[in-house]
Amino acid sequence: MNLNKVFVLGRVATDPETRSTTAGQQVCSFRMVTNRVFTDAAGQKQEKAEFHSVVLWRRLAEIASQYLTKGSLVLIEGRVETRSWQDNTGAKRFRTEIVGERMQLGPKS
């Protein structure tokens, strides 16, 4: 059995961008940031930030574009997906994204 599941709780790093496909489906994409705090070998407290690309479809895309802004706290549950394409120079490009299947908005400030 295989499992591709991810839970990410963090802050929205960029305002969500919403667009429609040619079939009329809503797509929303944004970046979010998570951080972790740890103590290094010297006993100093360190903080490391990690950025994630998130893609939401259909109704989730509509909700995200309506309620999420830069700095909002959000929990995304979904799967990791890597897509590839060729750029203008013919080079093959890759992007790893979190495709959201569920979303929980954080408290309003």
C-alpha cells in the first residue's frame, strides 16, 4: 500500500492568485511558509523557514481567493505532486506542489 498525504500548517506568504481553466474550473495558487525552531549543537536557538507551493481546485479555490490574504494562518491537507513542462528555451522544468484536498482557515485577526 502507498500513501501520499501531507498536512501543512503555516502562514500564507503571497496573496492567492485565482484563474479559470478553459473548461471553466477555478484554480487558486499561492505560497505558504512554515517554520521550525530548534537548538543547534552550540546550544543556540535557531529558526528555519520552508516555503511550499499550494494549488487548490474548484470550490476550495473560490474559498481561498475570498478569505485568504498574505499572513493568514491556514491548514492544508492534500498530496504532493510534481509536474513538468518545457520552457521557451526547450529545457525541461519541474515544480513540486501541494495539491490541496481540504483546507481549514485560521482565526481572523
